[in-house]
Amino acid sequence: MKHTLTCVECPMGCEIEVVTENGAAVSVTGNSCPRGKAYAENEVVCPKRVLTTTVRMTDGRMLPVKTNLPVKKAELLALMQTVNGLHPTAPVHIGDVLVKNISDGADLVAADNME
Amino acid sequence: MKAGYDIVIIGGGPAGLAAAVAAYDSGVKDVLILEREARTGGILNQCIHNGFGLTRFKESMTGPEYAARFEREVKARGIEVLLETTVLSLNQQREVTAVSPEHGVFTVRAGAVILAMGCRERSRGALNIAGSRPAGIYSAGTAQKYVNIKGYLPGKEVVILGSGDIGLIMARRMTLEGAKVHAVCELMPYSGGLKRNIVQCLNDFNIPLYLSHTITKIEGKERVTGVVVSQVDENKQPIKGTEKHFNCDTVLFSVGLIPENELTKSANIPLSPRTRGAVVYQNRETEAQGIFACGNVLQVHDLVDFVSEEAEIAGRGAAQFVLKGAHPRESVSVENGRDISYVLPQKLDKNASGDTKLYFRVARPLKEIKFVLRCGEHVVLERKKRVAVPGEMETLLLKESQIKELSGNVTLEVVE
Ligand code: SF4
């Protein structure tokens, strides 16, 4: 099968063509660098994204949070359910783990400092 | 409150913070940052998505994380920051008058001033759309503030006009929070947003992008109940018979950003009609001696990484001015040639030292082109480029020796 996608690893945004056989990439063209090849191969097999959102702290402020590694794109909306149930208490600092291994070995971490 | 500082920076967003650190590291320690809000970081505080810092730090950070890096540097140097401080006026003698709850109205004299006020969103008022003005119409940035800072969703059924980056980011953000984004309409035949955002904010969630489309009617009395969207022709006029109707309770506008230059204008500092920011030299000094500008107040950037880079140039320039004073200039202009919407800096001082990066944007999407910088018939520099779009800033590096050799004004143009 032939897939056309836009590489998002850098602002160049190369148009990449990937041919897959039995779910695996057999050829990648159009990328300008190796990062593009890796991106395209993952993208056709199992696309992943970093989830970024906010949670309401017990004092009412909103704390930005993110997964520290990309998680499966298909799981993003389901993960939002879990994340919206969290209500941490200040102080919280960048990198503090809020949920260990929320998915695929990625932790949910604080992405801002709230004193 | 001191009566004077070597450098006063107006704005504590990404540009102001990076400029302060660079000025300090260039030997000027007496630096003051004036910030309107209760915290520094500017717009980055509400940009909770990631993708910041890829160019500069080779890692993907959220807006607050990117801001925190610079806040830490500012703090480590003991640079003074006044929060909740709004600058009321500025003049060419570099007197800055501001007001804050803590100090009331006060004036500080500055050895050099750095303008880092950022930009604001173009308003819907600039667009003529039929219909009354019901509730439920927001700029994308306002919606971003509601969702990310205040924590509530301004609506459940959304149509977005304009495919600027903030609009794209909000399409994803509101979808994740449970809203349904029915469409993003873009007047132009191409998007003004970054490709990464089209892929990850729209395609990932199957949100349709209608190019060459606009909203022609907003329905609803108290609250938005729907919109009519029409295709437009080459002259951006709606084509009859192409109307589509969407039920929605919210319309977001993401139709561009404008540098926030009221202060600059009040100080009679010349602006460029193309960038809507000040006209500057390589060191980001404006036509007013000792007053520098950087970041989105100078040109609307698409990557904060470039804002930091430009702010550092201004910070070093301002420090140089404080330490060594003004030097006589010998300047040439950089003109916009074919398919170039603007180039920055607009002026090159042949007496300035160091290489210079020209930042510029193309006027339309282009493929397989060459950027050519000429001085009369002489080609100073050229570079091949496979793809160029208006939404992504381009750069060219001009060597100090090339600048010194210029015999007159230069023109940057696209050759196909
Ligand atoms: S293939 Fe390489 S150069 Fe092209 S967009 Fe991807 S990372 Fe950038």
C-alpha cells in the first residue's frame, strides 16, 4: 500500500511517500534526512503523539501537563478521561510525575511550575 | 525605584527575557524588565502544546517549559523584573513612563530601550460578515486563554475561520476537551499555519480544512446557532451556489497577528508597512538611536526559537550601545523584490561588524526556486530552495565581508 504523509519532525515539512507490505514499510522516498525516514516508518505502523493538556489543581488553577514520551495517537481521547480526573495540589514543578506509566511507558508530568 | 537603568526592556515575554539575558551576558548588568501581566513568559503561558524549542534546543517543549528556561536564566542573573507594570509612554530621549499598583506612575531614564511588546490578534471587526453580533464569537487566542488558563470550554460545536497556527492548535485543543470542530475555513488557497499543525491538529482528528472558503453569514440572536460558509474565487469573492451550512454555538477567528506598536508609534519611530514593526538595522536598532526592537513586536514569528535568537541580537546590540555609544552609520536598504513580502532587517549598516542573517517571507507558495540577493546587476548571494510557503520564515546568511562590499541598496527576489 502507498501512503503519502507530511513529515513533521522539522519545519521543512517534506512530503514523504511510504510503501507498505503486510503492515511494514518497504520503501520511503521524499524525505531529506534520516529523521524523516524514521518518522514515516512509525507513522504508517503505529502513529504516536505527545499528549499536552491541563488539569485543575485543588486551588482552582490550571496546571499544564504532558506525557514525557509519545503515546499511541488512537489513545489520546481515552487518556483525556483519566487526565481530567486528576487534581494535584501545589507546589508542583516541571517534570514532577503525576501518573507513572499512563500509557506505553510514558509518564504524565507537570509542564509548568505552580508554587 | 531607581531613576535610571542602563537598559529598560518593555515586555517580559520570550523576547524580553532572552534580550535581558543576552544584554547581561554582554556586560551590562543594570537591566530592568517591565511586564504588564502578573507573571513573565507572555503568550507562552497559554501555549500548553509542545513543539517549542525544536530548532534551538533540539527538544520539544511546551510553552511554559520554554519560558521557564529563560525565566531561570533571568533569575540566576538577578535581573530586576517589575510585574503588573504597564508602560504608558516612551520618547526618543529614552524616558519610559509606566504605572503599577506597587509604584504608581513613574518614569525611568534608560541608556537603551528594548521594545519587546509582542503582538495581538487581528480582530473580527476588520472583517465584514453579515449577521448580528451574538455571543459565542472569540478570537482563537481568547479561546486559548479560557481553556488553558481559566479552565473552561467556550463552546461545544465549533467552526474556525482562518488557519493560522493558533486556530489550528485550538481545533485540536477543543476536540481533546470534548468539543466538535466542524470545519476550519481558510480564505487563501493555502494555509498560513505550520505543516506540523495541519497534520497533528486537523488530520489527526479528521477535522476538515476548507481552503478558499470563508464564513459569509453568522446566524443567531443571543448566541451563535450556525454559520454559512462559501467558496471564494481568485478575487476572494464568495461564489454563489457554493454555500454550506453548519450548526454551531461557537466561531473562532484566527485571521492573523499584528505587532503591538502603539508605543513605538507614539515615540515617532518609523515603522515598516510590510512588517508593521519598526524599521531596524542588523543589531535591531530602530531609527531612534538607542531604541531596539525584537520578537513579535518587530515581525510576527512562527517559531519562538527565532524570537529568542532575534532578542539576543537586540540584547547584544543594546549592550554594545550602552558600553560604546553610538557609531556613525553607513547604511543601505534591503528591498523586497519579486515574490518577497518582506525582509528584515530593512537596513544594513556597512560599519557594523559580524555576519547577518536576513529573515524573510515569500508572498505565495513556491516550488523549486532560488533566492537571489542582488546589488544592482551583481549577485551577492543565492540559495536554492525546494519548497517555500508564506507561513514559514526563511533565512539567508550574509557575511560581514559581503555587507562591507555593498555599493548600494540590495534587493532580495525569487527566481523560478
Ligand atoms: S525529512 Fe528531515 S528535513 Fe524533511 S521534514 Fe522531516 S526531518 Fe525535516
